Amino acid sequence: MKKILVSFLACYSLFSYSQKQADVSLELLDGNILKGTAMVNDVELVTAYGKLVIPVSKISHIEVGIGRDAAVAEKAKSHLKILATSNIEDTRKGAYADLVKLGIKAIPAINDFYNDPKNISEESTYTGEFTIDNALSEIKSSANLTHEAPMEDILTMDNNYTMGGTYTFTKMDIKTEYGSLSVPKEKIKSIDVSVAVEPGKGEFSYKLTGAKNISGNTSGGWLKTGVTLKSGQRFTITANGEVTLASLSNSKYKPDGSSKAEGATDYTKPYNSGEEGEYSTGGYPTYGQVVYKIGEASTETLKAGAKFSGTAKTSGVLMIAIYETVFNANNKGAYNVKVSLGK
């Protein structure tokens, strides 16, 4: 995780609780995606360093962790000890069933058990089905855990900084186009959060990652900035950084679209890069460039590059991404993007 300055954290802890309406996208453990709006309180995150209250307007993404439960961990220990030492089939069968019944909250205890060298025995001769590994696989399968879920909740702030801890909520009430739903925390894999920015002047920072924020990624590739532009409003976009696009033979790219093939030493500028240091005025993008669109439903992808200055042709929320028509989750790197608004 990216380290956060103490002063940065301290300023968050001084905020009082407030509630704001946010656009949210919930990725569920069963693979479904729910989009809508929710009233979200400022987030109380309990960390190893203390409790923080983080303004919800600063949060862009929440990866929901498994969490630790002391009571469950204590029960799991006795079942794990039996599975690690006993060769009696019926005894193992009972311990196995009881461990599986504890569900995903038993996973931290299983991991801790594995990580303790004194629990590793070379003398076990058991070859049946009631093993710790099989119990862990069954727990993950029952919970639709197809990924390595973090133990803690991981919050991304300002689309850049991350911090782990315990976000104490039990469910999220979301209004969708099909009605209102109440989704338990244990059913949620991750949450994208976007709180609208007040119209007017301002400067906002974002991070576009190659592993997600690709224009061709239909599962949340476009980053919703929360900035609502008015038709005719002036705005600028500047960016720096580097990404490696696995979808394009692992070539490296910069925000202006400059590219370097794998193994090459120099970058090649794209045909539409313009003069060095000049602000772009838009146009059709090339691979690797920062792009934008106005309005979530818009199909018009416009070039921003490393430096863009222009006026909004229509009103709507500003969306940004890295231009590439094919998404590959093995992309690496990120662009740091700054959006500045004028009236």
C-alpha cells in the first residue's frame, strides 16, 4: 500500500460525521453488478494506528475484506487441531463439517494456522478427503470467493492513496432503476463510490491504473470523477506516469500516447501528439492516451493526452480513462491525472 503522511491522516480524523448522496457500483461475490445511488456516511475506519473518520467525498473505491472474528477464530482452532493431528475418519469428518460451517470468517484462522511453523507436521499419514485444504476450498466455493480477498477492508482515497482497516457497516441500502435493495456486507466484493463535486472552480487529482481504467473495459474502465461540467465551462486535464499494456505486446505508454516497444530504449511519439509543451485541444485518440467523455452514457471518446485545455460541449459528469479498445487485466502502471476547472 502507498504510505500516507501522518499530517494527511490527521486532517481526515478532524472531520465530523456527515452523510452524502453518492453514485455507487457494487460488485457482488456472485459476479453481479448493482448500480444506483446510496446515502453514505463519512467512513469510520478502525486501523492498527487508531480510528479515522474519512469524508465519503474523498473515497473512490472500497475493497471489502473478510474481517477477523475472535469468537470464530477460537472455534476454528480446535477443529484445525483435530484435522492436523487425528487419523480417525469420523473424528476428522465432524471437525471438517464444523469448520466449513463457520464460513469465510474462518479463513483468517486457517491462514494463521498455516503460517505457524509448529502446526506443520511431516508425520501425518492421512490421505482421505477431510483435510484443511479441502475445507478451505469448500468455504471459498460456498462464498463465491474466486479471488484472494484481503483480510481487511481496503479504502482508496482521492483515487490514489490506500489504507486498510475495518469499515464498520453491516449493509448498504441502494436505490436502483429496479427498486431499492439492502445488500449485506458479506455479499459484497467491492464498491465504487462517486460523490458529485460542487459546480465551480477547483482542482482535483485522480489515478488511472492500467489494470482497470481502460476505455475498452466494460466493467468499470471509465473513472467517474464526480466533477459535473456545465456546457461552455472551461477545464484542463494534465497527466503524467507510465503504463505497460499487455494487450499491446507489453509496450509502454505515456499519457500523450508516446510508446516504447518491449526491449526498445526510446519512446516514439504518436501522429497526433502536437508540439512539445502545447495544450491539446482534443481530437481522435491513439492508444495509451488519456481520454475523456462528458456524461456516463456518452459514446464520444475524446483525446486529452498529457495536456488538454478546452470547454465542455455539453453538460454532464466528467469521465476519464486510458485509451485502448481491448482490456487485459495484466496491464501494469498508472497515470496521475489532474483536472482543473474554470467558470
